[in-house]
Amino acid sequence: MAANNIIGGHRTRFAVVRYGNVVGSRGSVVPLFRRIAAEGRQPLPITDPRMTRFLITLAQGVDFVLASLKRMQGGEVFVPRIPSARILDLAAAIAPGRETKVVGIRAGEKLHERIGDTKALFASAPAVRSPASLPS
């Protein structure tokens, strides 16, 4: 966001969009669960049954970025209101009845994600449904 302070007389503006895990993208657990289920392997590896993640589809992510571009003035951090899901529930939805095994949290991983500092966010227009932090 500091780039907004050094652009000089140029019309370029910078803003940030921050959202959760894009379902099915590289790094998403969805392709792993699908592959294990398709291969008939047991069990599905679950980091922790309490773990939750914010999930967004690729189409939702693209729509959110485009809507944020229309609203931006420069310096904002746009954060959508998206649902979170327990990893255990996600595994059950992808491979119903499949056995799971808790494999433990990796270094640096958190049980529950935080997308933005709620104290720094304000409510936005209902049509966009995304809080944004004010530029400083």
C-alpha cells in the first residue's frame, strides 16, 4: 500500500484484495481428497478435526476482484464476506463415509484463518458484500 505514496503525479492506484482458499486451486485440499477418493484409498488425511478454512470458488474470486476494482480509490484492502468450513465437513462432502486420519498441524499452520483485522474493516454496500479497510 506504500506504493500509493510514491507514485508521484501518475494516475496509477494500488489496492489489495484478500480472500480465502480458492476451491480446487493448487494448494487446495480438494484435489487431494478427490484423488484419494477416486483411487479408493483410505483414510483421508485431516490436519485437525476442528480446523476451519474460508472457501471461495474461482468464479467468486474473479467477480470479487472485478467488483473491488470498480470501487477502489487507492489504498483499500478489500475482504469479502465468505463462509468458512470445517476441513472434516469438507472431507465428508467430497468423500462421504470415507475414513479419516488426523495427521496433525504443520509448522506455522493455524486452526482457524483470519482474513482481516475486523477492527480495521467497515461494512460496505450489500451488493458487493465486502468490507474494506480505509486507506491510511
